[in-house]
Amino acid sequence: LAFGKQVGKLDLQAQVGPDVTLGTEVVGVGVVGGAAATYLASETVALFLETAVTAKNFAWEGGVFQFDTATFGMKFFPTAKDRRRDEINAGATVPVVSRYWQFHYGSLSMQYNHYFQ
């Protein structure tokens, strides 16, 4: 389930949903969700901040498995006058809350998207 709203140059959205595990020995329901904000600084540059929440194994004796992250970065639209057909992203992801997931210190990423019409 997701909701979004555009307020001037700011795009906001939030989502939440179930994470269902059906296995031969394990059956469980978890929660996934997050929120995102993108600020269009100009026709060709945007800044973004995103969060992701994962929680499952609520009935486990050791406690809830939880791994939440935050991602921030920039988007570039080199063809802004052509309806933003191209998009280049650069960002970093860092763990905010981590229970039972060790040795993840974050990541850097870049991506390119071309939208066909």
C-alpha cells in the first residue's frame, strides 16, 4: 500500500506491506515499508532521501529480525527539455537499525535509466 503527494518541487511518498514467508519448516509474516522525498532543485538536478524498513520473525525467541536503511543522493536529468527521458542517479545507503544482520556498513551506487516512449 503506497501513498504519494507532490508539494511544489518536493515529491513525497510512503509505502507499507506484508512480507510473507511460506516454507516447508518456516511460515511467517513480516513488515516491509519505507518513505522517500525528492526535491527538484532545478530542471536537471534533484536531491533524494529514502528509507527502507524490514522486520520479521516477530514470534522468534531471539527477538525480531530488523534491518532498516537510509539512502541519499542526487539525480541528474541531462535531457530535461525532452521530458526527462534519461536519468542518472548517484547515492549512498547506510544501515540505521540492524538486529541479527552483521557486517553491513553501507554501499555506494550509481544507475542510469532511459525511459522509452
